[in-house]
Amino acid sequence: MTSARYLFPALVLLTAFLATWEGYVALSDASPLVLPAPSDVLNGLWVERHAIARHTSATLGVAVVGFSLSVVFAFVVSVILHFSGWLRRGMMPLLVASQTVPIVALAPLMVLWFGFGLLPKVLLVILVTFFPMVVSLTTGYASLPRAFRDQLVSMGATRWMVFRRATLPSARAQFFSGLRISATYAIVATIFAEYAGARRGLGIYILAAKNNFRADLVLSAVLVSACLTLALLAAIYGIERMTSRRYRRETDA
């Protein structure tokens, strides 16, 4: 009930936007080469459903592999930075500076260095989604109250025990926040990598549709990519909900 109440205003606004778009195209007699109506976009999606499905599966596979590896790498790096203050002070400015490099410039370099296979696309997804999770985790680790940590140490807990029993659980909320931010970049990064060089994927499909002046198919692929991102966010939200009960039990303990 709460979720429906939260989504209802967004659905109303989206419906109004699509109705206005459809009405404008019908009344202005706009060219479908420039501005196709939402009905034309859906019709193109249906007609090209098999081709779009093949390209979508390729994009989704790269995004899932890259994002999963990014989560693992981000966690390992965050733990290393947490236990090494000197390394954290040295690496964090470099990580921040790495985010100033545009993804458009990284994609061609990845293809140039690693070819047209799976590796350059996965690496680009990792590079794009890695930073928000590392920052969120390190911030979450620092949120543990010092008095709580000192109390555990006085009871004989080692540094690793304090981290596993108290520091890591305290970073849960920040971790899922960083996970959601990174998830919004995963599909976009994959499509950019496909622009630079790939055999299949939504990026290749969008380029082909653009070259054929099929704006409806371009928007169909954009719609699919948006749905993929929403599905990824929904999966993360579901995992957060499923693990929340266990987290509350451990927190109470």
C-alpha cells in the first residue's frame, strides 16, 4: 500500500507527459523522422522485439558481470582503505580525480587497449560504478560511534572483530545508497562501451537505428535501457528488504 501511494504521483505525471507528447505529435503533424509519437515508439518496439531482445541480452550480460565485479572490488578496496589510514589518505584524492575523466573518452581507449571482446566493456562498467560504492562504504565505516568501538576493544575484541561485528553492519545503509547510485550508471556505461566497439548490444542497435533515421527505434532502445536500469534498482531494493530483518536481529543482539 505504501509503495502504491509513493508511485501513484509519478505514474500520473508520466501518463500526462505521454498524453501531451502524443497529442502534440498528432496536432502539429510533426515528422516521425524527427519526433515519433509514443505509440510509434511502442509499435517499433513490438515490430523489432526479437532484434531488440538479442541486443538487450548482450547489454544486460555485460552490465551484470561488470557491476557484480565492481561490487566485489569496491568492497575489497574499501576494507583495505579502512585498515590503512595512510593508504586511504593517499588513494581517495586519486579516486576523486579519476571521476573527472569523461566516460566518452574512456570507451575508445578501452577498445584500443583491449580489443572488441567482453573485457573492455566490463572494465568500463567497473571503472564507472566503482567509485560511488567505495566512497559510500568508507563513509559508512567511519559512522560507527567511537565510544561503541572503544567499548568493544575494552571487552577484548580485536580490530577485525570490531570491523565484522560493528563497523561493517553500521555501513549497511550507506552501502545500499552507493549501490543504487552505481546501478544507475551500469547500463549507461555498457551502452557507451558498445558505441566505441561491439558486435551486439543496445549501443550498436541505437547507432544502426540512428544511421537509418529511425528515431522511433532509437527511442525504443532507450526505453528498454531505462527499463533495465529500473529492474536493476528494483532487484537491489528487494535485496535490501530481504536482508533488513536479519540486520535488525543482529543490531538488536
